[in-house]
Amino acid sequence: MSEQADELAIPRDFVKDLFDLRDRTAVVTGGGSGLGRAIAIGFAQAGVTNLILDVNDEGGEETVRTIAGQAGPPAQYRHVDVTAKSEVEAAAAWAAETVGRVDILVNSAGSAFRSPAEDFPEEKFDFIVGLNLKGTYLCCQAFGRVMLEQGAGSIINLASIGSFIAYPWASAYLASKGGVLGVTRALALEWRDRGVRVNAIGPTLMDSPLTRAAAQRTSITADFIKARMLRPRLGLPRELIGAAIFLASEASTLVTGHTLMCDDGYLVA
């Protein structure tokens, strides 16, 4: 068989290991609740060792206990404020020292606040953009260095339908998630030839602690989104696990700079 023909051949049992994540290590920010917790638990069920980063100590430890109760590889928790560069860099050094390598980074830490734009509090704007955008960037930067040194890695950022469309009373959140989209594309371009892929997941309105907390202040944002849904239901955190496994695995080796929409068709309406 010629060398060219050999390259085009599909190896025996190629598909069997396509989604295999066993013996890999993932860092999951915001893993103490909501989408981050669901993805971390899903990874654990796939054989991934999780390092959970959060400022919610109770939630982070609960995620570790949940993973332990499902017989996945032992997870570890570390208190990290992802908006603090020194803490993020210390966490990256700790991760590399603790487990030897970082194969996957999921940037799920985030928050929201609802207010009309003309009255949006400056401190809330700074907090939302700082956590959702700066926090994502700092983690990509610090853990990206580890991956670049390894010559391999997959970064998965949490974008949103709000990275592409607008809805009321969410100007800071929309600005931050639009920024996440830009960061994802920029880093994918810079690192495409160095073994590190950078993608994002774009969820619809999800049933999560963040959504519930925002709804306690006002339903204006959620009502606007719900009125335009193709189906009248919120997404469930576990429905993002498959997308995360795809983007973390060898099944997506040609995928970088992409936002995989998990929006139940929201953007096609």
C-alpha cells in the first residue's frame, strides 16, 4: 500500500476509541454548581480526573463527593478566584505539579445580573465582565501555557446564545459572552499549529442555579427568551455533557475556533 493510501485508510477499531477520555485530566472552573458541575460529573463517568476550581467551597467539595460516589477517578477541589491573575497562575502550577499534565480546560465560572441598561450599576458591570470574560481569558492564558508546553490540549469555553443575539436587561452579560466568543476565536487562531484547540459551547436558557437566582430579581429577560423558543422548556445541565465530551476528545481533532450551539434550535428561529 502506498504512503498516501495508508494515510487515507481508516484504521481498524478507529471509532472504538474516538470518544475515549480515560486517563485524561480536566480543569473545570465554576465546577461547584450548575453547568460546570454537570460537565465535571460527566467527565468523571468517562474516566477523566477532574480538578475543580471555584470560590464556592461548599459546592466544590460537594462536586468532589458526588464524583467519588459514582466511582469515577478521584477529583480534587481548589478555591480559586478566576479574576485574580496570581490565583489562576498558582492553580495552573498546582495542577501541573499535582497531576503532571492538563488535557482539558472547561471555563464555566460565570454570573449574571439583570437591570435596564440606563440604570446598570457600574460595580455589577465590572463584576460580570470581570468574571465571565476576564476570568475566562486568564484561565485560557495560564492553563494554555501548560498545554502549549505539552503540545496538546482542548479548551472549552462557555459562551451563550447571548454571544450572538440580544435580549433585554442583560447588557453586561451580553458584552461578556460576546467577548468570550472573540477570545475563543483569537486563541484558536494563535494556537492552531501548536496542538491546542479552543472551542466554546453556546447553551440556550438553562435550568441552573444562576438562572434561578437571576429570575428572583426579574423575569423580563427569561420571559423574552422563552417567548422565542421553539420548544417551551429550559435546557438541562446534563444536556451539555455530550458536547463537552465531543470537544474534549479525538472525535473533534479538526474542530477549533468553533462555538457548538446547544440551543435547541433557538438561533434558527
